[in-house]
Amino acid sequence: MTFDTALVVERLPQMLAATRLTLGVSLLAFVLAVLVGLVMAAGRRSRLVPARALSFVYVNVFRGAALYVLVIWLFNGLAVATGILLSALTVGVLALTLLNSAYLAEVFRAAISGVDHGQLEAGNAIGLSRWDVFRRVVAPQAARIAVPATGNHLVDALKDSSILAVIAVPELMFVTNGIAQTTFRPFELYVTAAGIYLAIVFVLSWGLRRLERRLGVSGTRPVAPVV
């Protein structure tokens, strides 16, 4: 078997164009997941019982959902159950947001819990309000603790976006599948797609390591999701 380099060179621009959509969907979903995750983490730590209960249900439901099933249900089941019909791209962003926000909520909650309680007491002792203690004392330290695990979820969002091919979102995997079916040369095309994913993950990982060193968190204990 020979590797058809000419085919790869011919089809690479088409695959790279689809990669831009992959990156766009992944980054948008990740940003939304961070925002929702922060809200859910705050809910988990809230003094209000309804807020804690709602956050608990949200986190456990979407952490327990398989991404493939979630994508199919949002694309097909939601329309049948409620009459709401979402575009494939909207479903893709929504599914990645729901799944990753549930995991990030636990990352953020664990990071906040990892801040030494004595510092909270010190902040209260000098007259800072509860909000000021969180903003000036807790949040900066929790953010540094959460960076490694949060970065891992950015990489996960990128890789998970390949599942969106099942609902015809024209991202890298969907376009690769289409080219493979028309050229009957799947090996070259899937190797190329794998190379593109690996290259992006390498760049992201390199950037995240630099960020960790810049923030001085390279040696920080990783934050694991807490139930």
C-alpha cells in the first residue's frame, strides 16, 4: 500500500478550512462552559438550599451524560419532545457547553475549597466584606489552582468536537469522512486529520504550560473533580 501524498496536498486546504470551524466551535463552547461552570460552582457553595440543589442536579446529570447521546438527543429528541428545532451548529456548541461546564463546575469548586481557610479568616479580621474577601483573596488563588485542570478541558473540548460529525456539523471529522467516501482513500485522510488534531493539541498544551509557568502554578497540586 502506498501513501498518496498528492491527494493529501490536494485536499489539505479543504480540511484546514474545516479545522477553523472545529476551533471556533471548541473555543466558543469552552468559554461558555467556563461561565456556566462558575455559576454552577457558586451554586454548589451557596447558602441557599434551592441553588445548591439545582447546581447539584445540573452537575451530576451532565457529568453522567455520554456526549454522543447528548448530541443526538438535542438534535432529534428535543424537537420531538418540545417542538424546538435547533441547527446542527447550535446543538454542537450547546452539547459541548453542557458537558464541559458540569466538569468545570467541580474543578472551580475544588479550587475554591483548596484556598487555605485561614486566609478567609484573616480577610474578615481586617474588615473586608464577604465579596471583597472572595474577590481579593480567594478568587486569584483559586484561579491559579484551577488553571491546569481547566486547560485540560479545553483540550477535551477540541477532541470531543469530532463527535459533531454525526449531526453533519462541517468540522474537520465530517469533512474528512466526506472526502474519504468520495476518494476511497481513507487511510491518508484519517492520518492527516489525526496529524491536524495532534498539532493543535501540541500547540495548546505548549501554551498552557507557558501560562502555568508564568502564573507559578507548575508545581501546584492538580484539582480533581469532587462529588
